[in-house]
Amino acid sequence: MSGFDLLDPVIQHHVVNSLGWQELRPLQDSAVRPVLDGEDAILLAPTAGGKTEAALFPLLSRMSAQRWQGLSVLYLCPLKALLNNLQPRVATYSAWTGHTAATWHGDVTAAKRAAIMRDRPDVLLTTPESLESILVSRSVDAEQLFGNLQAVVIDEVHAFAGDDRGWHLLAVLARIESLLGRPLQRIGMSATVGNPTELLQWLQSADTTRVGSVIAPEVPTNAIAAMETSLVVREGSILPALASVDVTVDYVGSVENAVKVIAALHHGEKRLVFVDSRRLAEELGEGLHDAGITVFLSHSSLSATERRRSEEAFADARDCVIVATSTLELGIDVGDLDRVIQINAPRTVSSFLQRLGRTGRRPGTSRNCLFLALDSSNLVSVLGMLMCWSAGWVEPVTPPVAPRHIAAQQVLAYALQHHKIPLTDWKKPWGTLPLFDSTAQQAFDYLLEEKFLERDGGIAFIGPAAEQRFGRRHFMDLLAVFTAAPQFTVMAGRNDIGFVETEVLTESVEGPRVLLLGGRSWLVTHIDWKRRLCYVESTTVTGRAKWGSAGEGASFPIARGMRAVILGAAPAGVTLTRRARDDIEGTRADRNVAVSSDALVITRDGGDWRWWTWAGSRANRTLSAWLPDLVPPRQSARSDYIRLHSDLDPRQISDALAAARRPDAPKPLPFVDPKAVRGLKFSAALPDKLAALTLSSRLLDSESANMVLTDPVQIHSVH
């Protein structure tokens, strides 16, 4: 019996007659039985692979068959925009079986929230942060609201799992299960990831008693095995197959040239251009606008109204361009897309797969991506990433280690929710979730000592330090896991345009202060420092965009892909334009001293020694900590090389590397700047040493660093 045959007859009818489908997709059909049986699951499919339907159709069938009443399903997303985008579709599917769906997040008005509480939906779309806000709200009876809850669907689960928001999500779910006294079915949905079985175990909070499976019929078995072991395969690699996609790499050399290429190509088509920074999005958007191209922008510092305007206009338009950061990488629908253009390289193969999956959705079209490299270094990065992709490798999703700050936040949030927390067995509400390590009691004692918690007999409750540090706006600072630099809201009349960081309003400028935001230039007319408002008016003077977003460098596999490119390799299934071929040949000639097919290279050019590890930024940071006699302190971590002390000779370098290879060699954690510790959300609720230990352990890549130490080394000077 097929999965379709097991669905509720009403859903079967609408699949055929309302959606016009002749059959379910392989993922959708394979997911029906395990979801109907109440199993946990990871649903894997390429972007636009029908994952939402794969989860909801069997859940709605169970809802009808088992007569679930009231709020039964939570649908969690990482972005409010994604929730808004999904709402009509989820509501339509729910209505087929006589059920309802509603959305609850920070932009939903108080009136709409009150309506939800009066007439509770069967499916609630929300974020983990809003979910916790409901838990701690004094106006909501959480036990009554969630009393009939049966299942949780987590969209884009990889986006949670690789971030602290994932630990927060699992911790909140654990508290709900503790409140109800029973487990909830957990269904995670994702495009291709490198370690799906581990991702399922993470989703299940490491509870070995739970039943679950990875459902990925559209990903070949040997590709899954390769992903699980992080091996590189060259046959049967991860979908989409190389033959089914068009990937082209071009070298343009500047933003101005990128504007010319984008403006000249694919007239009459809808193009989505991905960039790696808000600043670049603004500069490219302004250039395209000046070139007469219909252009829209989407990034995190634009207001929700501006982003929504762009997304809606782009969905309805044809001959246009939308320039976006990763805000449009996830499953937000922007209509029938013709082309994806990527400026420079995305940081991961997984990100590239998400972006590539935006195309080829219409019959008769294929998935495609045009890379435009702005300089030679970025061209090498693009090709290094594509070496991994063409070999069938994609990153494993790895939860951040040592989430001590999230554990401290959860203790305080639990005390806020229940108005108390026991002093003994206080970790019980989180069950098997590995949120607390051997330092947990030390951190809990610190909360008591510093008055974040006030002791009273055998219980504790929110203390004055927590009130002072997190209590503003009804403890909203305690409930937001992600952090951002202080920002000012930019107002053009009564319209909210977006946000800029304080630095762009305080740095010295000659002449008027002009901002670039939303692809347009704005003259600053007044700054309300107390209310953090910046008033502007339109101007023809070119403005400036600036945000402080650095990001992590390349990973070990991508950096090694870059090395292979310098050695002469090329990614399979990728077309290089003449400009790209000429530039990469020039780069190979210029950097041939940095690579050898037989060993890693240490070169001296002038006064500097450079160890060309091609190991990625985290491994290089780790090696810098392990080799203080070789490496000057506190240098910026690059992906390709480490700078060594200039006064060393080859014998000293060889001896230091030999010493580091010994099993008993000390391997200290990387240095952490105290300013970085202050930037760790909830670090105030941890002892300084534990906060620093948390950050330094996250900078570590011991496995890759040890691999580098085992590689042979050639040392020579360049004249």
C-alpha cells in the first residue's frame, strides 16, 4: 500500500483535485507511514522538494482520525518572514480537513494574539523565541494551551541545529514535555545535510528510547553514507546530479563590473542575486538601479515592511533582479525564478545547495547558478567550494559545543515561568538533553551567589541581579537568544526603512552624512539618540553602507579544495568563462610557491615566514594556540596560511613542529578577547572563566589541526 493510500480521503481528494497532482513525490509518499505511526523523523529533500506537505499531510490525517482537539501541532521556523510565507499554504491544507492554522511571532499584534487565545487553532506557526514568551507569559495558561499538543514540525532544522538557537529550541520543547508529562513527536525538515543520522539524534535530545528515522528517498544511499562519514565520493553524489545543473564561474574584478554583467544578461528573466554582506547588497542594488534595472533588496537590516514589499513585488514581476543576503536562502517563496547569481562564494556547500535549489522548479527548466568573482582570491574560494560540491561532499551540521550560556538562560527562564526552581534535581525538566556539562553545578551556584537567583529554603526564584540585567520589557532580553549590535531605526517621514548600527552615525565624515539603505541614498536630517531614531530624506548624493559582520572563514575541506585548485585541479561539471580561466591561471603562477603536491609549504618572502596550511580558519586558529613558540599571538585567523615569527630559522621551525607532534604535547585552547566574552549572549549569568571557556572551546578544530601536523612540510625561501 502506498503512502497516498494511507492518507485521509479528504486529503487524497484535494491532492488530486485542488493541487492537480497525479501522485505524491517520493519523500511525501515515504514519510506517510512513519509520521502516521508517531515516529520522530528527519525529512531530507532538495529545496522545493515538498517537505512541508510530507509532514503536514499525514499529521492532518492523524488529526482527523484520532480526533485531536485544540492546539495539536506546532510548526516552528527560524524566520518570521518564512512563517508569513507559509501561513496561507498551511491554513489551506488545514482547512481541507476542517481545521485551522494561525501565526504567532513578534510582529503579530496584541489583538490577533488575543483572538488566537480565544479561538485556538489546530496548528500554530511560530518561532522558538515566541514559544518561550508564551511559556513565561503571566496572561497565558501554558499547561492549558499546550495540553492537547501532539507533534512539533521544525522547518529548516539545519539552520537551528548549527546555532545556539537549536539548543534553545530543544530546551523549550523539553520544558513543554516536562509540563505535559509526555513526549511530543518531533519532525525536522531540511535540504541535504552531511550527517542526517546525527541530526536526528540531536533532534531527539539524545534520548535513545525514542523511535525515529531519516527519510530521504531522493538522495542516493551511497551519497548518504558519504555524508555520514564526511568522505568524498565522485559517483552517485548528492542530488542534484552534475548533469542536471548549469554552474558557470566568471571573473569580473569589481562591483561595477558585476553590475554591468548582471544588467546585460538574461533580459526578461527573473534573477536572484546572492551576496555575502549587507554592504555589498546595498552597493549592488544602487548600481543596478542606476543602470535602469528593476531591482529589489532583501537583508536583515531592512525593515519588515521593506523586505515584504520587495518579496511581494519580486514574486509578481518578471524582468527584474532581487539582491539578497542569506535572508532568501531558506524556503521563502519568491515565485517562478529563472536565474540565481552568486557574488563570490557562499561560506558552505550546504548554503550553495539551498541557493541552487531556488531555480529549476518549472517544467522544462534546469537548476543553474552563475558565480561572479570580484577578485582573484574570491575566485579561488569559489572554485574551492565547488571542488567539494562536485565531489559530492556537504558539511555535517554540528551543534555548537558547550552551550553553558544557554543553560544559564534556561534556568532563569524556567524560574520565570514557574516562579521558582528547586535547588536539588534542578536539571530534571530538560530530561536527556545534553545541555548541562560537568560545570553545570558551578554555573548554578554562581547564579545563586550573584543574586540572579534568590534562595528561599529548598527553592530559588528570580533575584535582583536578573531583574536588573534582563528584566526590561518584561524580560525580553532574557528570551532572545541571538544578539546584535545596537541599532538605530531609520525613518523617512513615517515610513520605517530599516536599521543602521551606531558606528555609521558617529564616525567622522566630511560634509553631510548620507546613508545607503534599501538601494537608495538618504540624507540624515536628525538623530534622536534617546529613542534611537534616525530621520532621513531622499538625496541624489551617493550614500555609504556599513555593518560590522565578519563571519567565519572557510572550513578545512573547502580550504583544501582551494589548495587543489592552485595545484591545477578544476571542479567537475563547472564551466569557467575565458576571464575566469585567465585569472585562475595567473593566480596559479603567482601562488605556485604556496603549494606542493607532496607536502605543505613554509615560505619566507622578505621578513615573513608563512606556513601554507590550507586548513581553514578554525584549524589555523587552533594551531596558533598550540604553537606559541612559532606563531605570533592574536593574529587574524586566515584560511590559507599562518604567519610565523620572523626571527626563526628552518631548524627551529622543524624542531617546533616535531615537538607539537608528540602525544604529550600541550594543546591549549585558543585565546579569547574579553570583549568577545562580553558579546556572548547571557555571559553575565556565567562566571568569567566559564564564559571564556565556552567561547575558546568553540574556536577549536582539533581534528583538522592534527591532520595538518601529520602532513610533511617543505621549508624554503622565496627571492
